[in-house]
Amino acid sequence: MIRVAVSGSGQMGTMVLNTVEAQDDMQAVGVLEPQPTADPERRLTSGTVLGVHASPSELFEVTQPDVVVDFTNAAFTPTLIEAAREHGVRLVVGTSGVPAEAIEAWRRDCASSGIGGVYAANFAIGAVLQMYMATIASRFFDRAEIIELHHDRKVDSPSGTALTTARLMREARGEDFDANEPELEHLEHARGAQSGGVPIHSVRLPGFVASQEVIFGGVGQTLTLRHDSTGRDSFMPGVMLAIREVMRRDHLVVGLDALVGLT
């Protein structure tokens, strides 16, 4: 049995716990929630009651997890990465906006300790496929734009998925895209923020979970790649895959594409 704890007690964390509890080869063992107002216990749909712990060290010492899944915020995740290194715990992280230096430090820690880790901008298989197909299309178009649409409680913009998509597209192309520069801009940043010559537009509205369009434009044609997550359950197959795979890895894997055979 893989002993799994979850960092974060929001909707994603709760869904991860309930999904873990439904697996034949996993056991949910605890919750990490540093907020002082957090409830001391969490009851799962199966009836299992888990303790809620205020610090990574307390969580690791009391529950002794094999894997911790983190969907919190970029300010807290580096602290969790450091604590996991000290306790030899594997991490699966889906938090957006984790600083690059924290990821690189984590990569070095995994390499030196031989303990695996997984960091992914998006755990929906369809989103991973979209990013992969966008890299293919990037070799054939000079211009592209990204529109990402999320719920209005998302704290960061652009999304980690959009930033990763733009980076992968730029790498596949080998140079910046040819971004349209307006001669007259009535509102600042009306053309979006750019990454590698790809304007990114962020929409934040109730009703969305996570959607992304990658639009390529050429002479007499456009190509649109769109993915929609209509529920958070769309992320669960990818999270469960990452939990199982991180137990087999001895290094940090960045991106779910490496776990599904796309790289």
C-alpha cells in the first residue's frame, strides 16, 4: 500500500484524498494545513477520519507517508519541498507558480538522494496532449496566441499551464514567434502578456474550472487546439498515475508527458 498524505484542504485536496481512498493500492493517511483556523480532522466520503497537521514535520512524523500530494500555493510549496527532503518523502506537486530556483533545488535533491518527485503544471491527460500537439504545430506557424480561462478564485495569472505551453512552443520552434505589435493601444496590455512572442490572455470568471485555447494563425488558415476541464475529477487519473510512478522514480520528473510516453 502506498501511504498518501495531501498538502492543502481545499476542493482539490479533498478530491485527491477521496480518490486515493478508493484505490486498491493506496491509503490516505493525513492532511497538511498550516492555516490556524483549520479543522483538526477531515472525514472522507468512505467514513475514514484523518488528522489535520499544521506543519510538514508534524505530518511526516505522525503519519509516515510515502508520498505527499501538494495543491497549495507557490509561497508555501518550497517549504514543503525542503521538509520532504529532510524526511525522505516523495512529492507530487501541482501547485502553480513555484519559483524556478525551488524546482532546481528539488531536482538536485532528488538526484543526490535517489528519491523521486513529480512536478506538473496540469494533471489532465487532455491538457498534456494539447501541449504536446501545440509543440508539433509550432514548427509550422509563425504566430500563435493562448487564451486560458479559469474560475474566479484562481490567484495567479497567467496559469502555470499557459506558461508551460508557451515555453514548450518556443522551445519546439527554436526562436520567438512573430508577435503582432499594435500601433495604437487604447488600454495597456490589451494584447496580453507575452512569453516567447506568444500573447497570453487570462480570463477569470465563475463557471469555469480550467480551459485553454492555443490558436495558430497563418496565411488563409487558423488552427485551434482547445481543452476543457469541466470538473476537478478530470485531474484525478493523472494524479493517481503520478503517485504510482513517483514510487518507481529516482529523480525529479517535470511534466506529466514523461509519464504517459510523450517524451
